[in-house]
Amino acid sequence: MGFDKAQRSNPRKVTPLFKELFLMRQLSSLLLVGLLAACSTNEQAPSSTTNQAPSLRILSPSNGASISGSGTRAEVSVSDDKAVTRLTRQVNGGSEQDVEIQPTQSGNIIFWIPLVSGSNAVVIRAYDAEGLSTSASLNLQVGSPGSGGSGGGSSGTDYGGYTLPSGPTYYVGPGGSNTNDGSRDRPWATLSFAVQRLKPGDVLRVLPGSYNESVQVTVSGTPSQRITIASDTRWGAKLNAQGNLFGIDVRGSYVDIVGFEVTNATNSGIISWAPYNRFLFNHVYGIRAQCDSNGGAGLNMSSPNSSDGVILGNLAHDIGDLSQGFCVRIHGIYLGAPRGIIQNNIVYRARGNGINTWHAVTGAVITHNLSFANLYSGISVGSGDNTNGNRAENFLVANNIVVYNPRGIREVNNTGVNRFVNNLVWNNEVNWILQTSTQQGSLSLDPGFVNYRPDGSGNYALQSTSPAIDKGITEQTPSIDFQAKPRLQGSAPDLGPFEVR
């Protein structure tokens, strides 16, 4: 009531005050709206943070390492909150080269880095989907490619152009425990424990060291998801099977055994009983097989059920007690099932045949091998006993070097028509013994090794003047050689396990 009275008695004095109060109220409202807007902006700020660049760590090789050969296997660990979508390598300031990968938020990636002689500056980069990147650098020193020792001019330290798969990966290592989780930092202790936990697509990497055990593999992969059991570095995992029949005994299918050193088994170093298995880059020696009804071998796929197997890039020697003379049941490599492939292997000082076929074998491929100083023959093609109705026919035996054996290349027993093409067969007591086939394009010349020695201590790479250079056929030629270098580097592949150019 007082307000109305004042308004009636003095309207000119009251109206400006009312307007001033009204303006102050509007100003307060605007300030409050601004403050609320500011608060709202601060609340939402965390949701618009900038994407972080990927994390990249080089696991191997170590910075400053000396490399023997034309390149090295590398392993990196990557992670990103979204995904690492691209990985590249750059050598000596050249262009970035993409490494084939699947997008991943976290994982290890293994790939090949080609190098040149001398110093090499390597940059590895990881990119995410937004193009953000992180790089890591290496300085590596390359000398001349390794030669000599362990029978064949390979230091055995890496897999060259062959890359181990990058599926779910577990580890076995010296000092590990079977109560660990199988990670690289907490590896399992034994292969026997680890292999039974593998599933299709899994990779088991065995760290360098000595393992006194015999391993039986009963799990299987699939055609699209093979199981890989590999020495982390070539010949670094040394399996001593003392007193056991087998070093590695594979009962499952679609299993790869890669890069192990295996010795002291009493029948076979590595054996397969099932189809679609592969033995790659292993070193098998000192196998104490007996000349009885069982016999034995360094690398054994003699079971008629072990069809479609691959034996590639292995070194097998000193198989059986050579002081007791020859025995036709003990061999370096033994194939007894259809459609097997034997390539890029070096075999010597087996008590029987360097490379032998028997039982249900048919349609085999035997190419680019070196077989020397065995007690019976270099390569024996034949079938018999448990043949499943097959005979040794439709073979391709090509691009091999077979020297310094009592018998070079022979057919025996149940054979059909086979193709023997462009082999170098020289200085065997008898070079050829064929009964149902003929040979074409063979050479009978000194192969021109860098340094031949019958005990395996030489260098069996070819000299630049070797008559075996560029003399092979390309049919069924593998993409890499014994050292996992590119196979075709000249006008045609070289004979034997090593590519020179």
C-alpha cells in the first residue's frame, strides 16, 4: 500500500528507480546465463580430448646389433586407444615401406627388414586411423653373409624372408614356470605343458635355451588357422630328447614345427603321423636310430597317414651310428605318404639315404636340396609295404645337388613314371639308377662349393663361377632358399639350397 501511495504522490521520482531495478535484474539474469554456459562448457571438455599417438616399442633386434645376411627379422610391440592401422619401415632414408598388418589395439608384430652391407639406419613408424604416428629407430651393422659351420653357410639366427604368424602368442623360456600365464615376461617352463594348451591360430614361441624333454603334440589347427610351434630364433631353442624315441612327435594336423635344434632321440628327431603338417628351418642331428624293424630318421613323415606334408629349409645330419656301416632303414629325411614336398634341405651323413621315400608315397615334389656323404644314396625314390594301393610315380625331382654318395639318385621297387629334371649329380660311385623313368637336363660337374668338406664343416654355398647358377627350372620353385632369402634372383633359379645372386 505504501508503494502505491508513493507512486501517486511523486511519479517522476519513482519511475527511474523502477527502471534501474529492472535493468539490474536483467543484467543479473544475463550474468547467470553466461555463468551456466561457462560451467556447461567446462563439464563437456573431457569428452573432446585430442586422440593420442600410438605407442611403439622395438623388441628385437637390439640397437647396434651386428647382422649376418641380407636382412633381419624384427619384432615390435604396438598399442593405441583406437587401433594401430598401419606400420612402416624405412631403411637408410629411403621411402617408407608398408608392413602388412591387421588393425590392432595392442599386440606384437613380426616382419622382415632388408638391409645392405655396412651401416643401416632403420626407422619404424606406427600410425592410427587418424594419421597420428610414432616412430622408433635402430642402427644395425651388416657384414658379409655368414658361412660355414653347422653344415651350410647359415648362422641360424633368424628366419630371413619367412615371418612367424602373429596370432595369439605364448612363450616358453628358461627359468619359466608352468604356473605362469605364458606371456613373454612370464613364460611357461616346458614345451610339453605348453603345447597342450594351444588352439587353432595360436603361436608358441620358445625362447633360446636348452630343453631336456620329448614333446608330443596332439592338438590340431585348421586349414585357415594353423598352429605354429617355433623357436624364437632359428636353432636357438635346443631340444635334447635323450633316451626318448622322438624329439618332437606330432599327432595333430595343420601344425608347423619351426626352427628347433633337436638331438639325441633314439628313433626320429621330428616325426609326423597326421596330414598337413610342416617342418621348417629345423636343425636335427645326432639321432641314435637303430638298424632294426623300426629304423628312424632325422625328419620323418613316413606314416602313410602323413599326407600333404612339407619339409623345407632343414639341416639334418649324423643320423644313426655311422661306424656300423650303412642301414637302409635309417635316413636323413623320410617321406611315406602322398603329395609330400621336400625342398631347400641340406642332408649329409645319414646311415641310409639322405632323402628317402617309401610306403604309400606318390606325387611327391623333391627340389632344391643338397645331399652328400650319406652311406647308401643321396635321393631314393620308391614305395613298398603299406602302400595303400599307391606307387612311387608322378614325382618331380628337380634342381637338386647330389654328390659324394655311393649312389646318387635312384628308383627302387614299386615305381611308375617320374620326372627327374635339371639335377646336378656328380662324383657319386654311381650317379643314376633309374628303372621306370628317364632323366633330362642333368649336369655331371663339380658344383663349385665355396668350401666342400665331407664332415659338414664346410661352406656349401656356390661360388660365382659355379655351373649350377641359373640352371634350375621354375616349376615348383619355392619363393625362398635355405637362408630364407628370395629364391629367384637371376634368369633362372640356382640348383641346390642356396641362391647366389
